[in-house]
Amino acid sequence: MSSLCRHLHRTLSTTTSATAIDSTKAKSFCKEIFKERNLEQLVEKFKIASVDEDFRTKPSVYKEAVRRLAAARKLNYVEEILEDQKQYKDISKEGFNAHLISLYGSAGMFDNARKVFDEMLERDCARTVLSFNALLGACVKSKKFDEAEGLFKVLSKELEIEPDLVSYNTVLKAFCEMGSLDSAVTLLDEMEKKGLEPDLITFNTLLNGFYAKGRFVDGERIWEQMKEKNVEPDVRSYNAKLLGLALERRMEDAVKVVEEMKSGGIQLDTFSYSALIRGFVNDGDLKKAKHWYHEIGRSGCKLDRLTLEGLIPFALQKGDFMFAYGICKYVLCSKLPVQNVLIQSVVDALAKKSKIEAARELVKLGDAHHAYSLEIK
């Protein structure tokens, strides 16, 4: 048994109540769980720490534990720590159940989320729009998009729950993810008829759906509706528009949008720069793609993997081998998970152009990374 587990058992046995661990100790347990790299030990520590009532009020540690376990595809471990929570008195509270439902959803375990929701009736626990929205969210997070509409329309009537703005926004997201954009617009009209005013989340969901699917004109119509409702766009709104313009290859207009963002005090983020770089790559404009690549470096933002994986072969195609080398060096030094074959293609190109020292530098960095297998052929 680990030292933390022994400490927990000793602490619990010397108190008059199993929930008498103070807040300071609960925080230390959270730190230990955050630091634990062995997933089996993480589960053991989590279950013992859960005895503490204060620990059970720390959503961040629950979220992080489930995220790590789900990322490792240890769904049995996710189930183990969450089912263990049902023994505590909190399970009689709707908020605690809603939290468990959301956690199962974040792990893509919708059936488990639905089971928690259904069991609330057996526990005589109220099911209101709070837990209903958690179930809808779990459905969408689990990518059960086609089931979301059924829950929204059928289950809400069965339980006599009146969907709220969160409910509508969640189903809008499901429609957009499925590409059912016309259904999303119909739902927008329905919610307004019911007296629910769309908010920034509503519009951003729709903007991203239309612009990303190449329906730029419809995206602009949603943008105008947003302005009419006096809803101020944020960086996510502008990023959706930048993506739409990039897909339309209207990069001059995209740059104008960037200027509009800056004049409005909206700071560009990783997604803004990625949209610009991908747009100029698709437009075949290496000079401007390089400009925005260097701009992101000066901004302190980091590029995403997909953008880098598009930029590397583009640089090689345009014959700018040292630019490709610079990108690869950044990737390797930053330990970003870019495909090995792309880095190797740069090593090959450098060697072919007699830039042996640069090629060796990438091989050396790849060896230090351990995740890459590079060689000069």
C-alpha cells in the first residue's frame, strides 16, 4: 500500500467521523492525486480520498482524474472511481448526480451517464433541468449526436421539464456537429418563439457550424443576427469567420478581419493564427504563411499539430528547406507530436541539398526526444 494510502487509513481511523479530514489535508490529497503517474495507484488514492467530504467538493481533481484515465482508455478505472461515489450521502443531491453524469460524458461513457440519471428516481432525488442538461451534455460529449434530439423532445416531456437556454444550446451543438445546419436554424427560431434570447454561446455554435462547413453566406447571416441582438463577438466568433474566409480563399478579407479584431481589443489566439496560416498555405502564398508563423512566435501562442503538419510539406514543396528545418527544430524542441515521416522528409531534403549539419541537428534532437526515429540516409 502506498504511503498516501497508509496515511489516509491512519487518519480516518483516528477520527470520530470518516469525513473529519480538514480542508488542508484534502488539498494535499488533491496534490498527490494530480502528481500520481501510476493510474492504478491514482484510482486507489482517489477512492480513499473520496471518504473526505471536503475532497468531494473539488471538481477540478475529479475532472483531471477522469480526463487522464479516459485518455489512457482505462474506462474501467473511470467507472470504478465514479461508481464508488454512490455510497456517499451526496448522491441524494441533484448537483452531485449532475456532476457524475457530466464526468461520464467527458469520458464518452453515455450509457453510464444515463444510468446515473435513471437511478436518481430510485433515490428519490429530484430531476430538474439541471440534471437534464447534464445528460444532454453527456450525450453530445459522447458524440451520440443523433440521440440528443430525442432526449430533448421526448424525455423533457416525459419528465415535464422545460428546456432552458443551456438545453437549446446543447442540442444546437449536436445539430451542428452532425451537419444538420438547417435543423439548427429551425431550433434557433423555436427557442426565440419560446422567449429565450440566444446568447454568445448560441451564436458561436452556429457560426462555427456554418463557416466550417463552407456555408459562408449563411454564416454571415448568423453574424448579422448576432449584431442585431447586440451580442458582441469574441475571439471564438472571429476565429469561426477567419476559418470561413480561409476555406473561401479570401485571405485579403481575412487580414481585414484581423485588423478589426485588433482595433476592437480582441487578442488573436492559436486558432486565429492557425486559420491564417492554413489559409495562406491553401492559397499557395509561402511569404504570408511565413509571416503569420513568425507572428505567432512573437505572440507567445503555440501552433497546433495539424497546422504544422500542413506547413512542413508546403515549405518543402516551395523549396524553402531552411524554413522547414526551423519548423522541425521548433517541433522537436517543443516536444510536439508531429508525424515522424514529416520530420524525416525534411532530414532527407536537407541531406539531398548537402545541408548535412542541419540534418544532423534534427536527428540529434529526435534522438533526445525518444519519440522520433530519424536518420540520414
